[in-house]
Amino acid sequence: MKFPRHLKILILLPILFTGGSCDNEEETVKYEGETVISSQIIQKDVNMYIVYGFSFEKGENIPYYLTSSSPPDIIVTKLADFLNDSITGAVLNSPENEEAFYLNRTDRSYSEAKEWFDNYSEVTATDFIPLADSVELYQIWTIQTSAGKFAKLLIKKIEIIRNNPGSVQDYVDITIDYEYQPDGTRTFRENRSGN
């Protein structure tokens, strides 16, 4: 059967305008994985500086301005020894959240920490503190977000980036493994849809 030309065009038009379903679908938020959080301060304007922090709800780094109405769940601040012009460490901070962090443990190796992290399934801590200070490799922290939801963090790598010795442009990158429980319960891997 041969279709008239105008019918062929009418059949093709809906296909062209709808596109593939994969292109129109929103990406699902990644509630677990690895990310890098940096203390690098970026100048956006003459008087505007930002730092990127991690949002568990969005599953990505987002810009943080001091005047932000929705700050990230976690940011990194460098610890500096100004007398010796050096970075001495890093602090994790959760803006506008006084009950954010709980240190579960510090291990000797990544593999040992990762095994404990993977088996850590329920938050039992109740005494959260505002800062995760003196962050070290292979620490496992629990974070309670300002929305009352929980995530677990494993400090995988800490890297000091030196632009010039003693420069205010020096910063710290922290690589973490994380898992977030979006429904607010204290049990990880529960009621999750394959993320």
C-alpha cells in the first residue's frame, strides 16, 4: 500500500517533535558514590566570592554564597598556619546547622574503612557537633542535614593544592565516598529505588 506524501509528513512530525524519551527524562539524583569537595574560593565578580559545597538532596556540588537562601549540606574550609605560610588541614562545615557531624571511627587503611562503611547500616548517634574538625584520611563521619536527613561519609583522599606557597589561593580538595538516606530514616539502603 502506498501512502500519499502529505500522510508521510504527518506521521513523521510527531516523531520529530517528541524526540527520544531518554532525552526528555530528568536525570535521577545519585544518592551514593564518590565526590570531591573543595575549599577553593572562586571570584565571580569584583565583590563576589563563592565556594562550592555538596548537596545530598541534589547529588552534586552547588555554589555557596554567604547570602544563599539554600546552602549546601557540606562545605570544606582549610586550616592555615599563617605564621609558617602553610595549610595544616581541613574542616567540614554544614552551614546553618549546629547538629551536623558525628565521628564514627578512623581506620588505618582505605580498605578497612570501606568495609566498615559498607556495613554501616543504621545511625545510632545522637550527639552531633557543628564541625568535623581535624579531618583525616579514612575517617567515617555521619552527617545529619539541616532537614533532619542522614548521610555517611568516608574520607578517601585529602589533597592540598598549592598555587603559591602561603598564598590565599591555596586550597584543599577532599574526596569522599558517601551514601545518603533521602527519606529521613536512620537506616541506609531502605526504601530506595535503585539509586
